Amino acid sequence: MSIGVDGRVRIGRDVHVREFDGELVILDLEKGDYFGVNEIGARLWHGLESGKSCCEIARELVTSYETEPGRLLADLVALTDEFIAKGLVEPRTER
């Protein structure tokens, strides 16, 4: 199941982030796993953390990167779905 373009998430309770060597490192302290994301992934993460949807984040990012808006949005949704699958975030039902 996909979060979709308008879905919002909540960061997992045991998940922490750190900047490291120009990359955002996402730490799942409960599982002992860590994940690194590039600049766009970091901007996605910070947007999700502040309560924005992928659609809202894509609108902000599209002016900063030379990419097709639909492709950017699809990539953001796919990465958010990956965050969900790894237990780093969970879908929110309230808006």
C-alpha cells in the first residue's frame, strides 16, 4: 500500500537523524539499523517531519532541481513508501 501524494506520516518513536559527511543518516535505535539519504532524500525527510505531504514537498523542490514534476513526485512517494516499509515512519490518519 502506498502513502500516495497527499498522505502524511509520523516519524517512528525510536528513529533519530544526524548529518554525517554531507548526508542525512536515519537511525532506527530499536532495530539497530541506519540508512543514508542524499540531499533530495534529506529534504523529503525534513518535509515529512514537519507534517507536509509528498505533494507539498514536491512543489517546494521542483524549482530547485531540473526534473519533471511528475517524476519528482513519484520518486518522493516511492521513497516515503520505503521509509514506511522499513518502519522509520508510519502513516497518519489525522490531518
